Amino acid sequence: MEKRIPPSWLLGDAVIRAGCTGLLFPSTQHPGGTNLVVFGSNLTGVDSLAGHDPDGRLPMDARSWPSA
């Protein structure tokens, strides 16, 4: 078995090196859906994130998120 770096990892590394804070890409699991990846190492003190949940699908507080 040949061990190769997946193309998506190479793309991610290139985006991080370019200084991007995130990347949007189409979902392969949910047709018409979109995924977001945020590169925390590229965030600065002026960056902020806010959830957009018009249908109320996201958990309302930390109790809704399972602990690792």
C-alpha cells in the first residue's frame, strides 16, 4: 500500500500558507450544502466568528455539545 498525502491536505496547507482564515467548499454528503473550515492558527485579534442559524438547528449552550 502506497502512503500518499491526500490532495485535500495539500490544498489545505497551501491555503494556510497563503494566510487565509478559512475555506468554504461544497458538501459531498449533503447535496447543495456547504462546509466551512476555519484555520485557527491564521486568526488574529481583529477576527471574529458568529454562528448563522436561521432554522435554530445549532445547540443553544455548552450543555448541548458532547465533551471529548
